[in-house]
Amino acid sequence: MMTYNFKRDPKSRIILVDVWVDKYYKFKMALDTAASSTTFDVNAMHLLGYPYPTGSKVSKGMVETASGFMEVDIIKTNAISAFGHTVRNVDAQVYDFLAHGIISDYDGVLGIDFFENTKFTIDMKNQTIEVNPA
């Protein structure tokens, strides 16, 4: 079992996570245990130089949010890593936040799909997370 510290945004109190995609691209994500899928902002991908959509198999998907249904691109990444845990060959959603009026300080959300096949514990008091492969 590994224990990792996390930070919370002082204004929104969102848990902030450094997420590495394909070992080279570091995104600042919000941990969202209510989100079923990990979602990246396409603008952040372009700014960080992530080869989207080139090099990624892109398909379309529909997701339901509090605002209703929206179309997203689905990409296949080689690996997504956070908290010392890596998921390989994972599908992730890509959405244009800015085009839909979403202005965010974060590059997307790390969804609950990242923790599939693990046991994880979030300790809000001590601001730690433990991740164990199941």
C-alpha cells in the first residue's frame, strides 16, 4: 500500500492531482469520484503538445452530465499515471471546455475509471490517498 499527499484548491476545495499521460505529458486534473470517465480538455492537450488526435485512435461517444448529453471524442492512451498507480491502454474522453463555455484552471477530471481494479482510500482530514492494486 502506498500513501500519497494531495493538495486542495483553497477556493473550490477540489482535490488537485498531477496526472501523467504517456509518461511525457503532465496535466493538472481535478479528482472527481462522481465522474465515471477521465476527461481531458482538448485545449490543455494542444497547449501541452499532446499529439491529439494524431497518434490516437479517435471515436465518438455520448456522455450525460448535469447539463444534459454531450458528444465527446474517445482516445486510447498508452498509459495514465497518478498516485504511483498506472493504467495502461486506457480510453479517455476529450472535450472542448472553452467551446462550451467552461473556463477552468484544471486540464480535466480524473474519473473513477482510473481506480478500476484497485482499492483506494481518500483521507480528507490528512489530505492523503492510498492506492492498492486489487
